[in-house]
Amino acid sequence: MGKYIIKRVLLAVLTVFVICAITFFLMHAVPGGPFNREKALSEATVAALNARYNLDKPLGEQFLLYLRNLLHGDFGVSLKNGREIKAIIGESFPISARLGISAMLVALVLGTVLGSTAALMRNRLPDRLIVFFSTLFTAVPSFILATMLLLIFCIELQWVPVWSATSHNYLLPVIALSAYPMAYITRLSKTSMLDALSQDYIRTARAKGVSKFKMIFKHALRNSLIPVITYAGPQIAYIITGSMVIETIFTVGGLGSKFVSAITNRDYTLIMATTIFLAALMVAANLICDLLYKLVDPRIKYD
Amino acid sequence: MENNGLPKKNPLSLQLDLSKFSQESFAPATDEEKRQQDVMSKSTTFFRDGMRKLFKNPLAVISLILLAAILLTIIIAPMVVPYSYEEILSVNGKRDKGAKNLAPFTYSQMEQKYIDQGGERFPHIFGTDEQCRDYFIRVVYATRISLFIGFFASIIVLIIGMLYGSISGYMGGRADLIMMRVVDVIYSLPDMLMIILLQVVLNERLQFPAGSFLSRMGTSMVSLFIVFGLLYWVGMARLIRGQILSIKENEYVLAARSIGAKPGRIIRKHIIPNCLSVIVISSALQIPSATFTESFLSFVGIGVKAPMPSLGSLANAAREGLQSYPYKLVFPAIVICLIVLSLNLLGDGLRDAFDPKLKR
């Protein structure tokens, strides 16, 4: 176990390093320096700025300096408005995190409930309805669902207020963000529940006269949750990228919409910092999920 | 008991008492009786059996029909509809400024006048967009582009993944170990973020000589292919390597080798046919995911560049004036959902028909 943990942590660190390197060198491959503006700056100003941001040093050294700054939590400043990126992330990330965590919880809870219901009522009406809708929702891109929800509930029916400085309503963004993972988890937990129900230990439990409630919750559900846990880790990546468009559509001021606007504004330092931050987050989430998975299911071999 | 000419049974023997049977019981079988012994079903090949299973699956058949209908529409429509996807509508050579944001099947004032004077005008089936272009033909071209990207991206992924995976699987040993470590690192990169990043950079950097095939496709499209090719092949490579490793260990490969079959024959006759279904199925499932990614990138604004439409960029453009012209969102949205849904269902059907083991 210890060896496995060390191996996984090392791989995660290596991945984050590769991500930093890719991001850094890609962003420096973009033509035009960061101080190319419509109004030309004087040469002295450019030289001073270059010296301030270490842009006069060789690229390799710049990369090492950038890494050192990252380790100190210094992400640099935004090219467009000169704000500290750390502050931008600090104020917008909690919104994204709240949105993402709520969506993930909704998807996990509703997904397993629906999936298990479908498995227990196999080939009856509820099962068919659940399968139909979960298949349908895995084919709807989140940005389309979000725009439709916005159109119907915010604009046409006016049931839910549009996101603004004064009203923070997470309902529609959470629905839009959780739809796809929920549909997927439903399908996944249905198959794994069916699988668990056909196992020998369930037959033994029933032969011993265990109540149906106890059989489902104590024996079947617990075992059917394992594939769902494995799926939840990589889903964090989906939630983060999905949240980019959904935050943009609902004009939620989270990190995702900041990232999208950084892309459209070509704000390279902000793109670089956000990519590294989000990527490190995803790698960490995957790592934790993998380790948890091994803890939950001792049958898995450490290879 | 009368004697039927057969030997009598020794009372201590456990054999059948033949004297109980009549002579006719031992008559040779007639032709009719022989025919009953024939195998009733025709012999079937793996492919034919799979197709039969596929066509028994109603969902797969419906999605095949839907896809065929979509393909026919996007092939035929540009021949029938007299507008082009970047053409700003004009009547008798004069720009038709009133043809902005028309609802489906309506005409602008200028067009109405033209029709009243006896001219003929092809209806705007999906209306027009904010720049006075026919929306139906734009959706048709967008579908073409989105499907084209999905299809080619999955072919690129297939080629790279197959080469890398099979080399790694055949060589085994240290080469395999190193090649798989590389795959591990690429696999653990957050793909969407890397795609966005690469797309941002490549869009700025790529330049092609004017007039060449690549420049006609546009940098954004080429960079999309590069990005898919760089990142998505790892899954395919892993899958194929795993397949080859497990097939190599099978008894029939050992048997073939022991009767002296050459490696070429083993690869052709045993390994390729056995991984083929897995490869085809996962490539089929790759198409909708590539289409999905493309529409996401176009929606964010770093996918296919204007004036070329894609389903994602049309949906993004429709957000302006959503309240007044919701149909501009509805049409591309329905097309994306139908394409992704039917490709997914078809892929699932193929998987169930050709490789039930793969079912998750």
C-alpha cells in the first residue's frame, strides 16, 4: 500500500510539472509580447517592464523563476487589468467550487437513487422512463441545456431570477451542470446494482431471511457504489470544464467564466495561471479518488 | 415371447435384451429420416451474426435510419437550396436588407414583392440569421463540418493509437514499459484544459501557404485535428495494447504457433480479427465525443472560425437575441442532440452485437 501511494503521488507531481511546462512554453510560443498594446509604449518602459517580470532572461531561467513563484503561491498579474491573479482566483474560485460541489452532490445522490430504482424495478415503467431520460441527457451538451433553461425559466416564465450582483440563485446552474453526470451515474449504478443483485451473497442473505430493506441497503447498494466512486474522480474534470460554459451563460462570476473571458481577451498570464491551478486541482482530485477507491475495495490489486 | 431371429440374452448379462425388439427396428434409415438429422440453420459468419443481432436491436436500427436521413439531407440540401452558407441574401442582385432574422418559412418585404411580381423564391426553411443569411443552409453546413470533424478526428486517433498500441504490445519488455509510462502521463493530463490551451496557441501560430488544401480548411480546423491527434490517441493505444497482450496469450495462438504458423499468419488470421470489433466499436463511440468537444470549443469561441459555421458556434451566436429568435438556438441544438444520441445508441448497439464482453 505504502509503495503504491508513493508511486501515485510521484506520478501526480510529475503530471503537474509536465502541465506547468507545457502551459508555460505554449504560452510563450504565442506571437507578440505581453506588452503589445494598441498604443506603443516607449522602449524604456518596455525594458523596465521586461526587467520587472523577468522577461529579459533566457526562457529556461524564466520557467524556473515562474515555478519558484508558483510554489510561493504567486501566480503573477493579469495582462488586461493588472490585478493580482491570486486575488482573482481567491474571489472567483469559491463560487465555482460551491457550484461544482453542489452539482456533484446532486448528481451522485440522484444518480444512485435513480439507478438503483431502475435496477430494482427492472423492465417496469419507472425503469423504462429512467433509462429513456438518462440516455437522452447524455446526448445533450451542457451549454445547450443551460441556454434552454435560461430561456424557459428565467426569461419566459420568470420563475427564477437572473444571476446578478444582488441575487445569487444557484438552482439553474446546478441543474445544468449536474444533468450529464447524473445521467451517466444513473446508467452506471443501474448496471452495477443489477450486477450486485445477482451475486451469491445476496442469495445467501435472502435464504437467511434478511429483510428486503436490509438486503438492498446493507448488501447490494454498498457494493454497487464502487464503480460510481471510480467514476466520480474523473468527473471533477468534467464539472470544472462544464462549469466554464455554464458560468458564462448564466453570467456567474466564477473562475470558469473568468477563464473563458481570459481566452477571448487573450489574457495569457491569466490563462496560464488558471490552467495550472485547475489542472493541479483535477490531478489532486483524481489522486484522492484513486487512493480512496483502493481503501474502499480491498479486492483491487496494487500494481 | 416369440423369437425374432436375434440372439437371446444371457440372463446374467446387463446388455439390452435384443429379443424384445422387432426386426424393423434395425432397418436402415430412409432418406426422409436422414434429412431430419441435417443441421437446420445455415452456417453463419461472425460478421453476419453480428449484423443480424444489430438489426434486431430497435434502438440501433432507429439511430441508423436517423443518421442516414441526416447524411442524405446534408448531401442533397446544398444541391437543392439555391443559397450558400456565407451568401448574404439579395433579390435581383440588390442586397435585401429586410431579410434579417426572418422566422421560418417567411419572406422579407423585398422578397414578397418579387414573388408578387411573378418571381420564384426558395423558402427559408429555418428562417434567416442576423446577417441576412439563409439559416437552413447554415445549419446544413454546420452539421457537415461537425460530422466531418468528428469522423476525421476519430480516424486520426485510431491510426496513431493503433500504431503506438500495437508496437508497444508486440515489443513487450522495456520498450513497452517506457511507452506506457508516456501514455500514463498524457492520460493523466486534464484533456479539456490542454485542448483549450493548445487550441488558443495553435490558432495564433499555424500558417499555411495560401491556396493549399490546409489553408482552405482553415487554421482553426487543422489545429482541432492536431489537438485531437495529440491528446486522444492515448485511450485507443491503451485499449489496443491490452487487446494484443491478452490475445497473444490465448491457446489458439499457441496452437497456431505449435503447428508452425508464421508470425504474419498469426497476426493476420488471429490477432487482427479478434481486436477488430473492439477497435471499430471504440472508434464509433469516439465520433460523438469528438463532435461534442468540437461544439464545446466552438461555443467558447476557439473552434471553427467564422464565416464557416459549426453547430456549436451557431448555438453560441443564437444566444444574442435569444428571447426574440429562440428558433436559432433550437435548430442547431436539436441537430447536435440527434447526432450525438444516434451515434451513441448505434455504438452501443454495435458493442452489444459484436462484443458483448465489452459491456460495462
